[in-house]
Amino acid sequence: MAAVDDLHLTADERLRRDGQRYTANRRALVDVLAASEGPVTIAEVLAAADGLAQSSAYRNLAVLEDAGVVHRLVTADDTARYELAEDLTGHHHHLVCASCGVVADIEVPEVLERHIAALAASTASATRWSVDHHRLDLLGTCPACQAAGS
Amino acid sequence: MAAVDDLHLTADERLRRDGQRYTANRRALVDVLAASEGPVTIAEVLAAADGLAQSSAYRNLAVLEDAGVVHRLVTADDTARYELAEDLTGHHHHLVCASCGVVADIEVPEVLERHIAALAASTASATRWSVDHHRLDLLGTCPACQAAGS
DNA sequence: TTTACTGCAAAGGGTTTGCAACATG
DNA sequence: CATGTTGCAAACCCTTTGCAGTAAA
């Protein structure tokens, strides 16, 4: 069984747990996210999922997010981007273009993750906050914008 | 001379360099940001700077950002927050409440910064991107939301 | 006295929602 | 057939902009 089939099984299961159905539209959204190199905007989703209504894209991505299948994020510009939940793709971080907003996934060395985990622990004990995630973005300029800007 | 006076002198200088004036409204905005514990929303700015028009807040913060005095960021919710530019406050990172969106500043150990710098360098050389900043956020729940949620 | 800045109100753009029709269990 | 889902269009909210009046160099 291919990894994508596993993905659909997991998505189906998580939606049913919420009393939701895993419809063709939702399946198409998961396929689009699984095929992308990094978090994608609604505009990109609509371009890739032909015939899908904008409102359905927003609504279904919200349903998928509630079910823990999808993660929504906002990076540089003020438009949201969506990716598969981290437990489906593995922990990773982002490389963000400050010019056009495009986002690529990057892996981070284990030693750095350990330092961040230590920071999270010491911050939680030094404050009254609870800390349960972290987010590390590298900001720069993507190849396309470098070419366009020069 | 107090640190706040230095801040106003620097702001004045950077605005003039852009052909802009350092007006009472802009001075008030800098005072609000200097007095806050972390990045603040427009709503918070308006509450603190009495009588300031909303459009003036947005416009002046944009002018201050262009001049390199202010930094605009978007974290958890979809509302922008503003803080003084990093060269005025020192390099720091953020502790973000996933529930209400409030943001606190945190310092990070030098060793972690060095690991992040190394990641930035290796990422730049492994891709065609240029990398010039980074952003590390810890995500959790602030004391107020913990109290409200229990 | 020229140029920048202000407040108001209207417009803009991404996102959400009401509703009637449709599809699925 | 009962409930969840869809697409359309209108509403929503944060943010930006046009404009006429005001203030600063």
C-alpha cells in the first residue's frame, strides 16, 4: 500500500472521529497538500483543485484542521497557507521568501532541536506560561525573486 | 540623557533621512512601543495613544517601519503586531499564546543563536535561496488563558 | 507657501457565513 | 430521509486609500 493511501486512511479516520465525512473535495485537498513542496495558499489550492469553490476550500481546510489533518499558518504576507499536520509529514521548519511569501520546508539538525527543546523547558519554568510547540523560520529571498530583483 | 531620549533622537534621524517629519503622533507611537512588554496590536496602540485616529496609527506605523524604526509581524491570529526595530531593542524571540495571541519577548542563549546561524548558512549553500533573518517562536498558553480555560 | 500630516469616511482584499440545493450514510 | 456538504453571494473584519483641511519647514 502506497504512502498516499495511508494518508487517506488516516484522514478518513480522523474526520469520522469528528462526525465528518471524507468527501471527494476533502480528498482532493489532501492530495494537493501532499503533492506540494511546502505550505500553499488558497489561491494555489484553487488552481490545483479544479472546480472547487473558494468557500468550500476554506470550509474544508478548516474542517481538516479541526480534525488534526491540516495545519494553517501565516508567514510573511497576510495570506494563510496550509500544509499537512506535522504528525503526517514529520517535524520540519520553513524557509520563507520575504519578497513573494513563498514557503519551502526545511529539516533541522537534531542538535538544534534539542537546544530549542531546552529553551522551551527553561522558558516554561521561568514564566507562568505553558509551552508546547515551537516554530523556526529562516527568512530570505527565493531564487525567483533574486532573479526578478536584480 | 535617558535611553528614551536616545530612542527619539534615532527615530527622528531615521525619519528625516526619508524626508519625513517626527511628529507628535509618531513620537507617541514610539513611546507606546517602548513602554510595552512585547509586540502590540493596533487596538492596543489606539487604547494607549488616546485620540489617535486609526488610519493615522496604520499610516504612521508603516512610515516608521519604512524608516527602520518599527517592525511589523503577524503571529497566531490574523492581526498584525508592532514592535521597535531589533537594532533598537536587541535581538530577541517571541513567546506566543495560541489561545489569545498575546506575545511576550524572550532572550535566547548564545549557543542556540550560533546553531541557528549555522543552519542559515548551510541552508543558503544547499539551496539557491539567500537567507538573512530568522524567527523563532515558542507557542503555548499565557497565564491568563490557562486561568480562563480551567 | 510648499510639502507633509491629519481625521474622516469609503473602498479594498482575504476570509467567513446564510441559504437553498445536493449528496451521502 | 436525516444529516452533512456544496456553491453562490452577501457579509465580515482588518487594513488601505481619497480627500479636504491643518500644521510644520
